[in-house]
Amino acid sequence: MTRTLERPDTRPRGDAEPMLSGEKSGTETFLVKLFAIVPLLALIAAVPFAWGWGLGWVDIGLAVSFYFLTGLGVTIGFHRYFTHGAFKAKRGLRIALAVAGSMAMQGPVIGWVADHRRHHAYADRDGDPHSPWRFGTTPAALAKGFWFAHMGWLFQREQTNAKRFAPDLLADTDIQRVNRLFPVLSALTLLAPAVLGGLITMSWWGALTAFFWASLVRVAALHHVTWSVNSLCHMIGDRPYAARDKSANFWPLAIASMGESWHNSHHADPTGARHGVRRGQLDMSARLIWLFEKLGWVSQVRWPKPQRLARKLNPGR
């Protein structure tokens, strides 16, 4: 049976803040499209460009380094720390995580967190900003839903109300400052690899290829891995734990997503610092949080409790 998600009632009740806070400006919408489409075009061009020329070890090294630096800023910083409070961080690390996550070019930290908290509040129900089940369950509806969950939702004008979903970050002067610096950090994440590539190779060609691979292609690859958690990880995969939604564990993305694709485990225990909770489930982000804890940079880490997870196992698992 086909079921279309109805538009939720966004009016405040009593003193509650509304779910939405108007629409993005035309400039904001244009920039979102630009940041999503230009790196995607670079990713599409990557294979013919690399066929026998245009890719060197410096490009690979820079691309991998910036991929994991900015990706871990999203997975550890934006997601597990700022969105879910999986641990407490010292001020220096807190700011560093906000900066690194912003350099992934997935939007300013406050908006990112507000959208993701809204996703958890309404996961795969009315109000979820990017559910692939939004249009129903027929093959055509799911194809449309996949596109919407993967990147189509980014082009919508509606804006999640940060006063409702991220008031703690709005009250944090450090995070407000990083939030305002998003355009500068976006420029930095694109220009830094090119500068390094040029300096390492002492050539303009090295700067150009580093810009292509370690800036544009790297940003696009990280975008689509992150967006695949919104789309694929709510459609296919293993569901060992009971959850209110259709979140699933999708092992092929475990390394590229730095542990985020253990999505069913995460939705079963949202505040947990480790998403790969079972033996053999690689979770690079959790391992780095463990290291931060040993160094004394984070505290009060919410590691998963086996007893709690056992109570959430689906029958027969």
C-alpha cells in the first residue's frame, strides 16, 4: 500500500517553538546547490581524468588526509558530540571538532545539528527532513524517496528551527563564531589542498591536480557517503535491534563512513559513542573517541552497555 507522508503541523503549541523557521534565502539555496553539484561534477569527471594521467601520490595522500580529517569532524563532532552528547569535550577540542566538521562543506554546524535532531525526533515519520519512505512504498515511490533522502531534500526551501532543536548551540558563543565562519572554512577546505599540493610539488600543475582530487573530488565523495547514511541506511541492510524507524546496518560503508553506517545500532542507542557495537564492526570514530578519552581530552563517554542493547534485540537475534 502506498503511503505519502503528510506535511506536519509546524505551528507552536503553548510555549513550544515551531518545527520550521521559515525558508532559506535565495542566496542560501543557490549556494547549497553549488556546493552539492560542482563537487559531484568533479566526481563524475574523476575516472576519465585519472585514466593514465592527472593523479599522483601527493594527490592521493592529500585527498585521503582531508577526507578523514573533515569526515571525522562530522562523525565525531557534528554527529556524536554536538547532536547527541555522547561525551563531554574540553573547549579546545570542542572548537576543533566544529571547525573540522564545517570543512566538510555539509552546512554550518548549528543548522546541521538542528536537522539531525529533527531527523531523530521524527525518523521515517511526518516531520523527518530526509526519509526515503516519504512518498510511499511502491518501487516508483521508493526511487523518488531515495533521491529525496540522498540529496533532493537539500534543495528544499524549508529551514529547521534551531531555536527548537539546537538552543544549546545558539547559546554557545564559541560555536556561534564557528557557525558564522562557515563561508571562510569552506574556502579554506578547497584552497588548502591546492596550496599544499603546489608547495610539495613546487608546481602549478601540482596545485591544480590537488585542487581537483583533494578538494572537489574529496568533498563530493564525503558528501555522498554521508548522504548514503540518510538514504541507503534507511532502506537496505541488517536490522538486529528494535527501533521506531527503518534504520539499518549497512556494512559496505563502515570504513568510508567511519562507523556511521551501523545505523540501526545507532538508532537503537542514539547517545552511544560507539555505533559498531558487535564484534568485527569497524568504527573508526569510536576508536578515536577512545583515544581522546585516554588523553584526557574528553570525559563522561557514553559507551554502549551490553545489557541495554540486549533488551533491544529483535526476536531471534
